[in-house]
Amino acid sequence: MIKTLHIICDRYVRVQLAQMDYQEGSQKEHYQLLDVYQKQDTKAAVRLLK
């Protein structure tokens, strides 16, 4: 049942995300997280996640 819900909802979630124009900011945040992870900077990682 859950798999069916995921399949049904997927197209609507994708449309919503495409309209939000979030990708550039999201990519930047992910790269920042990767950077602080590689530096093992826990405090910076926590700040970014908040």
C-alpha cells in the first residue's frame, strides 16, 4: 500500500519541487555540508542543518 502511495504521489511532488525554484540554493547547501563534513567541523555542520 505504501509503495502504491509513493508511486501515485511522486508526480505531484516532482511538479511542486520544480515550481519552487529551489535547486540552486539546495545544491549550494549540499556543497557546504560536504565541505564541513570533509573538514570534520561539527559545529559548522550543525549551524548549516539548523
